[in-house]
Amino acid sequence: MSQLTRRGFVHHCSLAASGSLLSTRLSAGHRVAPAVNMRLGLVTYLWGQDWDLPTLIANCEKSGLLGVELRTQHKHGVEPHLNKLQRNEVRKRFADSRVNVLGPGTNWAFHAPNPAELKKNLDGARRYIVLSHDIGGTGLKVKPNALPKGVPVQKTVEQIGKSLNELGEFADGYGQQIRVEVHGRDTQELPIIKRIMDVATHKRVSVCWNSNDADLNGKGLKFNFRSVQSRFGDTCHVRELNVGSYPYGQLVDLLVGIDYSGWVLLECRTKPKDRVAAMIEQRQVFEKMTAESLTRRRS
């Protein structure tokens, strides 16, 4: 069994064992709620964009943020131009560390009415799916970016959804997940994302929650969350958990409430002098929030 596979197997067994103990333990005559299995990680956006790969891995280990989405065109240099030997080296760097590579975070989007532009984005996404597989990642982040003016909304929705199904079929051959970031003018609205996902029914296609202000529109955060929660993938994005007015406490409650077991990834916007210290602070805030959420759930 390879090191990567062995490490994953041991971690899986550990989680399964702890989950089994928690599910059978009784407290004051009531079943104890399961532990939080979701973990905090990092998107290399601002805080990690200028770190080479060894520095990125080292800083993630120091901070305890042990999952990373590699935003494209950053200094880590993990891009499709890497040859087989270089891809194996990237894979080994992660396998020899405690950090999980979750895959590339790309800007490929599928709303363009121009067929040539659409093909370019689909072809680009396919290259990154192969790259993610080769480096030991588990999926690819893509996005819708807009509803083009002059094009019926449903036509764009169906084009995006069908494109995602096409990518899902391709990704299935590589064991990868397509993570559709809730993003873009108009397309960040959850009712639009829901319509897209109603078309994009492939099992490999999932939603990457993005913690936008638009999440609060319409009937509010809880309703919008519930509308797509069944399609959540292995990653979701947050900004600094203790900055701004976004109701992260409520979001954490909702994630804990569905026993979300994926990665909550920091996609930070501030510019702290000591980024590793800031990452540690965010992990501590996250741990406090999840502990408080569990307490509320048990009460």
C-alpha cells in the first residue's frame, strides 16, 4: 500500500472508530451528537499566492491548515505544463507531508455564448482534471461567471449545466470531483445555482459554497443553503471568520447540522503582516465556532 493510500486508510479508520464510539456513548440518557468531521484548510488566494510549493506546505503544517486548494497562476507553479516526473514530485511532496492537496482552483467557466470560447474553457478544464489526478488531488474548482446580456437565462443555465455534465463524465474516468463555485454576476444567486445543478445531474458535479453576500438574498441564508445542500462537494469557501458581517456562526451551524465532512477553505482578503499567525488565529476561531455549534446542537 502506498504511503498516500496508507495514510488515508489510517485516517479513515480513525474517523470511523471515533464516530462509532460517539454514536454509542450516552450522556444523561441522550445520544451524543457526532464530532465535527469538517476541517479548515486554505485556498492560495492572497495569503498563499506568493509562496513556492515547499513554503506553502510548510506554512500549512505550521498553522494546522492541512488541506489546500491550489489557485492557478500562483507561485506554487502546479500547472498543466509540468511533465510526468514533475507531477510525481508534487505528489510525493504532499504524500510526505501532513497536508492534503485538494486540487486546482481554476477560472474556467461555461457561460460564454461563443462556441469557440466555450470549447476553450472545456478543454482547459480537462487539462486541469488530469493534472489534479496526477498530483494526488481529488477535484477541480470551476465557476459560472455571468449571465450574458441578450441571451435567455434558461439557455445559459442549460449550457452551463450540460457543460458540467460533460466535465463530470470526463472527471469520472480520473476519480475527480467537479466543484462548481457559487460565483459571478447574477450566477452567484442561489436560485440560479440551483437551476444549473438541476441540469448538471452527473454524480461527479457538486456545489462549492462561496460565502457571498448574495447568500442572504431572497428568503435568506438558511433557505438558500437548504436549496443546494444535497449537492455539496468536498470543499466550501469562506473569508476571514471574524471579519465583516457575513453570518459565519449561522453557516457553521448549518454545516454542523448536516454533518458536513468536507473542507472549509479560507479564501482570505486581508493582508496581515504574519500570515502564518493569521492562519493559526483563523483555525482557533473555527475550532471555537464548531465547538459552540456542537454545544447548541446537543442542548
